[in-house]
Amino acid sequence: MNKVYPDAKSALDGLLKDGIMVMSGGFGLCGIAETLSDAIRDSGVKGLTVVSNNAGVDGIGLSRLLETRQIKKMISSYVGENKLFAQQYLAGELELEFNPQGTLAERIRAGGAGIPAFYTKTGVGTLIAEGKEVKEFDGEKYLMERGLFADLAIVHAWKGDTAGNLVYRKTARNFNPMMATAAKVTVAEVEHLVPAGEIDPDHIHTPGIFVKRIIEVGSANKRIEFRNTRPRPAA
């Protein structure tokens, strides 16, 4: 089975439909599948539900899908760096399902493990608990949260091989590994593509069985969300 595709457009061919759920890896601007998300934008597909820690920043990553009004709903834990996101939400143009960050991570992990729901103390007695089942265990109240499983996951890795095995680098090993397990089809973009067998098995973060399609995108842009500098004291 050939998993390697020449570009993002061909790698997403036949996978995109209006109204699907897409998981998009990354945290802020670190480890985002920017090439694949741009290809989703270019496809024109609409009504998407997107699961992502956030929506990037204005003009970069998922925010470009907000510009074209292709996202109907976001399931996220943090959206504070995106003015367009805030504008659309406050105007009633975008649905938002907020999750505590650990809860969002566990919902994704549970979905990938085939666990339909789990209980957590996080959110009990707050707005997060509205409409959700609360159950008592050992005298403590817990909130039921549903696992998440998407139609498509797009992830970014530092290195991958032709069998789909992936290695993430440093902070880019954030939501990417768990999202890769929690979708019907996972498409990966990698900075370096090597032949199968070249990656030490002990160094693999995502086994190739979870990855159906892969593209090589070269060295990624290492953008910085906020650059804070101060003058150096004179020597």
C-alpha cells in the first residue's frame, strides 16, 4: 500500500465533504499542519467542525479557514490569540465548544482508544457541567465527558517514513500523537521523509498503522506568536 502522495491536494482527495469533523494537531503555531489546512481551505469544503487546541493566530493556520467561513464549529480549549475567531463567535457566526485543556486531550485520547465516555472531576459545579451527567464515585462527584473521533485528522511531524511511522520534535509532540489515533483517516505532513526501516523503532511516536497518507513538506516555518525582546546591557 503506497501511503506517499506528491502534494496536499492529492493526499486529501476523496476525504473532504461538507459537514465533516476534522482534528488538527498543534499548539498555538507549534506543530500545526499548515500545508494540509491550506489545502482544505482551497478545496472549498464548508460546514466543518474542527477539533483543535486553538485556531492559531490571524492569517495563519486554521484562521485562514475562518476567513473563508468554512468552519461552522470549533471544539477547543484556548482561542485567545485570534481576533477573527472572537469576532465571529460574538457575532453568532461560529459555534464554540470550550473544554478544559486536559479534558480535551483526554477526549481525543479516549476516542482513539475506542472509549466512548469517561468521568473527570474537572468542571464539576461550573458552566462546563451544564447538560452533562454527573455521577458520584467514592463520595466525590465526577462529570461525564464523551470521547472524540473525527472523520479526518491532519498532523505535522518532523520525520516520517514511507510506512507512515512518525517522529515529532520537541513541543510539536503536543496534540499530534493522540489526534493521529482518533480519526477514520489520518493524513500526515512531514518535514523529512525517509525509507521504511530507517527510523529506530524505539524512536517512533506514532506507528504507521494509524497513518493512511503522508506528504513531505520540507522544513516548516518556525513562527513565533509573540516576540518579546529587551536591549542587552552594554558590555
